[in-house]
Amino acid sequence: MRDIPATPADSEFCYQLHKAAMGSYVTAIWGWDDQVQHDFHARAFSPAHWQIITAGQADIGMKEVARHGDNNIKITMRLTHNPVSPSNT
């Protein structure tokens, strides 16, 4: 496995990871609204702070490292059970 810098082209992959990982929780609390979630993702997605986790030729997850102030770091990681090869994106 290795991490590679995210690019704008990775946005939809990361959105689908969010949907797979958090969709049932969001649905249970607020209901899932695809447009609202896409808008939230568009505001949050920052390729400069995100990395794509790969295994072989498949994208298997994402990692976000966000710094908040001098002493706080938030790391978000999501992995998929359905790897995506570059030819499938």
C-alpha cells in the first residue's frame, strides 16, 4: 500500500467513500440528500490535504490530514471493500 497526493479528479471517488462509510448514519439522523452531501463534500474536499491510498493499481481509500492550530491534528481515513482500478474511474 502507498499514499499518493489527491487531485481534483479524485473528488468523486472520495465522495463515494464518504457515502459508503457514513451514508447509513447520515440517513438515520437527517436523511440522505445527495445534493446536500455533494455540496458539503465540494466545500470539504481539498486535494492539498487529502491522499489516495492505493494497493497495487487499485484505489482503496483516502486519508485527510488537517491541522487546527499549533497542537491539533485531525486525521480522517476511509477504506473501501471494492477497490477501484484507474481503468474503472
